[in-house]
Amino acid sequence: MSRTIFCTFLQRNALGQDYQLYPGNIGQRIFNEISAEAWRQWMDRQTIIINERKLSMLDIKHRQVIEKEMIAFLFKTRKINITEEYGFRAEES
């Protein structure tokens, strides 16, 4: 099933994702606002981040780093408060 959405990352109409790829409210927002093309760009960037920083997806702190990077990458053109809007837990220092 193909659907067209206005992708906030690409700033144009593009094919949306077929299903929600990420859980929770952030996932719903990604499904509604991020195109399949933009998601592929994020997946490429995520691979680079994981490899360069030697992150393990088994480690909760590493997954939080990836989530923070994902939000920054996909929604970089909009200034939103992720903590309040989505209950994002910032990485502890």
C-alpha cells in the first residue's frame, strides 16, 4: 500500500512508510511525517554512527544515544522540545 505524505525532512511530498517502524509516540510521528526515502537516509546515517562510535544495540545507553541522534537527524529543521512532547529520556552524564 503506497501513500503520499508531506515529508518534514525532505520538505516535499514523498511516499510514506508502509507501517510504523519505531514504537511509541515518536514512531507515530515518524510514520506520519517522515517518508520512506528519508527513513532510508536515516538508516544509512545510523549505521555510520554505530560503527564509528562502536555502539552496541544490546546496551540501553547506546540505544538512547541512537534515539537522540535519530530525532536530531529526522527533525532537524523544526525546533521542538522532545523531552516534554514525547517523554524522551536524555542520556545521563
